[in-house]
Amino acid sequence: MIVITGASGQLGRLVIEALLKKIPASEIVATVRKPESVADFAARGVQVRIADYDRPETLASAFAGAAKLLLISASEVGRRLPQHRAVIEAAKAAGVGLVAYTSILHADTSPLPLAAEHKATEALLAESGLPHVLLRNGWYTENYLASVPVALQHGAVFGSAGEGRISSASRADYAEAAAAVLLTSDQAGKVYELAGDGSYTLAELAAEIGRQAGKSVVYTDLPEADYTGALIAAGLPDWLAGLLASSDVGASKGGLFDTSRSLSQLIGRPTTPLVESLRHALASGS
């Protein structure tokens, strides 16, 4: 039995869809805070259990009988470590055979401030003695697709990434990789650095948006503080604006670049190219 945490999230849903193509629904457990959020999976035969990272008492029963557990990192930046600790402790108490954790690309050396909680979680897993595998995910291309309408409106992509190259892949690519690892034996102790086959700078991203949209779009590089302020002015919460800006600065230092092609090797096909993801985003109006 394979248990997926955060099953109602964007990545969790895609992982379950990938698993459903390979194994019976009865062998998959979707854990969520609100069961109604995955009613569609329940209707297809997936087991649904309540698991709340902030309520450790819900976790033991949620993980009971699990051969493997996918710990999808919590979404609340700054609160992840205690939440992940609760999951790891419950998984150990439940006798889970393998924990797969969605970390961040090159977590041990990453210049991104976002990596700190991931590195600490990796340490917790090592200390726990639980058999585990690290899925160090790079950037999702979708992180940039959400800003395409703004880029078209202003004729510019804003950021603080300088000439840093970004090896992103689609969220579906990472989900397929997680499913592949969960369905393969002898994964304990492995560390996968997962990223797209190709890479681009934000200037190249801007140019590609413009090319596909048929208009001029340029990249404007800003100091971190200015970019943070611009994001806040655009309506983003302070914490998210700061996170995005600091991540861009990390990208300028090579934090989102990788050439290992481990992701495409895991999924058995090339990762989704930026041009394809952009084409879909523009066609759907996002």
C-alpha cells in the first residue's frame, strides 16, 4: 500500500493519477485534511484518510499498513520543520517501509533560503533511521506560467535572477518521477537531483513569451528589494513576495540549474520543454 500526503494539492493529485495508471486504486491511500477535497479519487476506489500535519494524533492511523509513504513537503514555509517532524515520527511508529520526500534541488548546497527547511527535514529523516529516498525537485515551470498574463500586459518579465539558468520541468514530470520511484524496489538511500533537460534565463523566457504571443516582451532585472516591493504592490502577501524574490537571487547563483537529466531518466522520456508549457498556457489563457 502506498500513502500519499498532501493528496489534494497540485503535485499530490498528479502523483495519484500517475499511480492509478500502474496499480489498483485500492492500493493507494490519499491523506488529506478534508476528505471532500478528494471525493473524486474516493469515487474511483482510492482509500481516503484524514491526516493533518498540525494534528499529530491523526497521522498514526493515516499511515497504518503503509509499505511506502510519499511525504510531499508542506506548503506553509516557515512551519514546515515541525510539521515534517510529526510525519516522520508517525511513519516510524507505523512501521512504514520507505519514505520518499520531495525536497529541493541540491538541498545540501543550494543558495536558496527556501532550501533550509528541506535540508533540515533531510537531516530528520537520516536521524530517524527510516529507510528513505530523496526526490530533490527543481523549479516547476508553472511557477513562471502564472505570470504570463502580467508579462503580456506590461511587455516585460520582472525578476532578480540575472543571467542564472533555470532547469525547470512541468509539475506532471515531477509527479511521474515520484510515482516511478514509489513503484520501484531498492530505493532506500538514493538521492535524485531532479530538473528539466533544458534550461533558460529569464531573458530567454521573456523572449519566448513574446515570440509565441507575437509581441515584444523583455526581461527587467531588479534588485531583490525592488522586486519584492513590486510583487507586494501586485497583491502578493509579503512572505510570498520575499520568497519569490530570494529564490530568484538564488537562481542567479546557479541554485536552479542542473544537467544530470535524472528526471528524464526516471520517467523514461524527455522532460516537458518550456516552449510546450508556454504554448499550453497561452492557449488556455493563463
